[in-house]
Amino acid sequence: MSMGSDMYRQQILDHYKNPRNYGEIEDPTYTHVGENPMCGDEIAVDVVLDDGEIEQVAFRGDGCAISQASASMLSEQLTGASVEELVEMDRDDVIEMLGVDISPMRVKCAVLAEKVAQDGYEIYQGEKEDVDTTTVE
């Protein structure tokens, strides 16, 4: 095991224990909820948009360390980003952000917050039919 992956493991634990942007935004542009039934992860994401920029992101929920750390790291990465960056993000970006090798079973945990934020945006834009909950399976 390299020193690098150790450092990333520490980072994941830190985000899990001290999540950034955890909570609720009072008047978000959109809110969306998602779950990973396999692992029992549930996440709600609030996003505030301003003129194509993501001004604020908050999340709340419950789940494994990977899903919660990923949501926390994503909330930091997306704050100040453009909506294009959100839309173009894929699972490889999320895994790279986490910095550790993730087993195929855990990928769903890792990408949950990304999918919830993306689906919420598409529903908000009217590009996707409104569903109450995004499910990663």
C-alpha cells in the first residue's frame, strides 16, 4: 500500500466524521433526494444556482463512509463551479476525487451524491421527468 492511498483514506474518514456543507439550505434553487438500497445510503442535496454558477451546495443524509465522504467532497468541489461541470461529471471524476480504489459494489455509494445533484438539476431544468428519489442500483 502506498503512502498516497493512506492519505486519501484519512481524507475520506475526515470528510465522513466532519462533513463539509452538511445541513439544509433555506431557499435552494432545487433539492433532490437519492438512495442506494443495496447499502442503505440516503442523501438529500440542496443546490443554489446563480446565473449558471453553483453558488452553494448542502447535503444531509445517512449512509456508509464512502457515500457521506463523497457527498462532502463533492459539495466542496461543486461550490463555485459552473453547472456544465456538474452536468459533465461522471463516475471516474468522483473516483478520482476520492483517490482510492473502490470495489464495483462501492462505486454506487461513491457516485450517489453526484447522481442526485445531476438528476435534481435535470429535473429542475425540465430535461428529466420529476421523480421523488433517484435510486442507484
